[in-house]
Amino acid sequence: MKYFWIQLLLILGSVSMALMFIRTWSQAKNRAWKRIAFSVFVVVNVYAVLRPTDVTWLAQQLGVGRGTDLVLYVMVLAMGFLTLNTFLRFRSLEKKITDLARTVAINESLRHNDERLRSDAEAVAAPAKSTADADADADADSDSDSVKA
């Protein structure tokens, strides 16, 4: 009962993390081993909060000395894993964004070139058509002049 409030706070924190993880489970594309590891982490965390003497015993068996030191070392390793995982995920996303930007740029340049070539072809065809129309108009004018005379 001496540590009831801190234990309650720590357990509520662990359970709320688990609930957030479960609630966003369908949204996040987590791998199965990450889900299992997180579930084990929450269970071990709750157990360590409820039975801190067992953590101290385990630490002494591993040669660490105190349970808090063992927890600190495990948290340092977990933080390193999370940092590496985040770095690799960002690097993958940056590569995907770069590939997407290149694809969009290539498609836009092809579309722009097609429009430019079409307008150039129309510009070349338009003067030729205008010249033919002008010749036809001139012939029609000369015919009407000869009819008047």
C-alpha cells in the first residue's frame, strides 16, 4: 500500500499505451514481431511495477546489482532500437518521395513537350493553310473581276 499511487500511475500509463497501440493497430502497418514485442513490453512493465523485488533479484542474477539499473539499461537498448527503426523508416519514405517526385517531373515534362510539339505542328500547318486559302481567294477575286469586265 506504500507505493500504491505510483504503481497505479505507472500501470495506467502502460495500459493507456497498449490501448493506443491497439486502437491504431489497423492504421499502422506494424509487423507481427513488433506487435508481439510491444505486448511483451507492456506485460513485463506491469509485472515490474507490481513486483519490483523480482526485478532486483533478476538484476542481481544478471550481475547488474539493482533492478533500477537493469530497467535503465533495457530502456537504453529500447531507445536505440526505436531510434534506428525511425531512421530507417524515414530513409525509406524519403526514397519513395524522391522516386514519386521524379516520376511526376518526367510525366509533366512529357506532357509539356507533347503540348509544345502539337502547337508547333499547328503553327506550321496554319500558315500553309492560310497561304492556300489566300490563293483560293485571289483566284475567286480574279474570276469575279473577269466576269464583271
